[in-house]
Amino acid sequence: MNSKKTLLILAGGLGSRYKGLKQIDGILENGSPILEYSVYDALEAGFSKIVIIVNKLIPQSYIERLNTIAKEAHFELHWVYQEINSFQDKNYNFSQREKPWGTGHAVLCAKDIVKEPFVMINADDFYGKETYQLAAEEIDLHISGSQFGMAGYPVGSTLSGNGQVARGICTLDDENYLIRIVEQTSIRQEGDSIVYTENGKDTEMEPNALVSMNFFIFHPNIFEYLELYFNDFLQSGPEPAEEFYIPSAVQKMIDEKKIKVLVKASPSQWMGVTYANDKSSIKDFLTAEIKRNRYPEHLWN
């Protein structure tokens, strides 16, 4: 059994469609953003260490808020800044770089802090408490240097009524191991159908088809591969806005037969805020969860 479990939260995105720092935007009057509900659920499931990847735009006031919460709630908390020059050759010219290097590089930035199995999530996604319980069991029973895990969600439950979304469409084998994960950026509801557009052609999806919402369960040996793949990415001469994505790195590890990834359907409802107008839906959802006594009205009292 792995006694120590870490939750790694990617909170360094710029939130261009949300038009704000949605990672720390409080949802209810208690002021807690979605990431604090994720921390709360992970702690309940037996996680004891929280690592948050951020950019320089995060206010010091929020860092101080969560530091105080960590001290009072007795959990280990680390902040890691995703710097553009982290984990790259000092001679590399990144003067034309327009944005951070993406989720794969964000995870790599935690290499010196995370030495135990960990769950990686997005700061602005609500995954549900049962998903963290599932992840804790997977870490104890199955996660190793050659087997990772992932929680998948039915695509029909991950859409936004305010515009198209990007999701990683999963292809699984008969034992629910991941064969392929392909990012589609134009998934939307059209009438009674769910479709995405690729090369000018619309493709329909089944509502129960599992997609990745970036809830991965990793062994720390992933850092070795991420560093190697990120160097390859830089050597390829990426465009100024091109990103190094974690699903692409996982796919490469699968293709090279370095690891297997067991996918389990999440038992929880996913909620998220891709667009500013999505906030009302997650607000109503969390209010209902509090009424069901699934969360206290004020998380950290």
C-alpha cells in the first residue's frame, strides 16, 4: 500500500475563454474556488500532500489564504511556478514564446517536489469525491512504474451550453486499457446529437463515450519520460504558441510500450467552467451538494 498520496493541481492556465483567473474564482459566498473542493475531496480520500502549479499572475493574497487553510487543516502544501525556462537547455532561444509550454511541461515542473504516486487534475474542473476515492484505491492496488490510471467521463455529461469544448476522446481495448487518446477541440451539442468537426467533416459521438478530463493517476517515473519528451519537443522547433500536452506524452509512452493506462469510468458527476456563463451551473450544483450534506457550507470551518 502506498501510504503517501499527492494531488497535483494544474492552475497555471490563462483562462482566455473565461476572461479571468478562473482557477481562484470563488463559486459560492464562502469564497472557495473549485480547486478547494478538489483539495477537500482528496484529503477525505486519504491524500496528504497538495502541489499546485501556478503562473506569476496568481495573487499573493490567494497564496496566503490557502497557506493558512493548509496550516489549520494540517496538510502539506507546495506552490510551484511554471517558468518558461524550466527544464530546457540554457542556450535555447525562447524570446518568441507567447505563452506557457502546456500541461506536459507544467507537470514536469513538479519533478523535484513529487516523489510518490500522484493524481493530476485541472484546477477549474470539479471531478467529484468518489473519483478521488477510486484514485486512492488504484494507487494502493495497481499504480506502478509500468501502469498508470485515468478516470474517464461520459462525453454527454461534460458539455457546455455556452460553446464548444475540447475533450480527449478515448479508445480502449477489451480490458479497458487506453489504446489512443485524441484531442478534439470542437465538441458540441447540436439538437439531439453530440458532434465534433475534423478536417471539415462532422462526426457524431455516443453520449456515453468516455473522454479524458485530465484526471490521471501517475507513478513518479513519468517525470523521466516527460523530461525526455519535452527536450524532443523543443528540438522539433515548435511554433511560438504550440504546447506540449500531457495526453500526447502519455500516448507516446503507450505507443513505445513503456506503460499501460487503465481507464475507469468515474462514479461522479463532472462539472467545469470553460466559459464565464458556466459559473451559474456549478454554483447551483454545489448549492445542491451542500443541501445534501455532501459538503459543509464553509469548507474549512
